[in-house]
Amino acid sequence: MKARTIFTLGAVAAALALAGCQSDLSGGGRQASRQSGVEGQWMGADGVAVSTLQGGRFSSRALQTGETLTEGSYTHRDQRTIDLSFYSLKSQRNTSATCLLANTSQMNCTLANGTNFVLTRSAGVS
């Protein structure tokens, strides 16, 4: 269960970071972010958590409980690569991840420990 939580947290963080990156690079504000498909909600492949990217910040929460799992920030390496730095509330540790925007609906991410995860664009997650 611990590995699943770490994976989910990393996925959430990565998704959020990527969203901010595309938003800033577009130079067009909120409308451009929506068109690029990075702001909003992203789901980890395991379906445990959802990440929200908005206004340069990100957070992730457990779908079943609504509990906040991660909070953090991101920086842009280039138009497709985002470096994440975030804090896991469960493990009480700072970590990082790097994400690559594969397309407008998928991000491929790698945690600092080498664990890979995929985030997909999610619509209407409550």
C-alpha cells in the first residue's frame, strides 16, 4: 500500500507541474492553458488520486476520502518538460519528479527515486 501511495503522489504532482508549465509558456493566460489541455484535473493510472493544476500550484487528493495527499510547485525546463517539487502529507517528505508532456491528454513522469508513472487528463472528477 505504501508504494501505491508514493506512486499516486508522484503522479499527481507531475500532472500538476506540467499544467503550470504549459500555462506559463503559452503566454495567453487562462484561455491558452485550457486550449493546451494542461490546466485542470489529471488522474493517475491506478485511479486512487486526482491532481489539480491551477494557477501555477498543484495538489492531489484521494478520490475515496477527499484527503489531500500532496502540495507543491513546479518549474519549466522547456515547453514539454516540467520539474516538480512537492511535499507528501502522508510520508511527511519532500520529493521531486520530472514530467514530459506526451500529448494534451497524457503526461509521463519519473519520481526522483526512478519510479515511473502516467497521468491522464480527467474531466469532471468530483
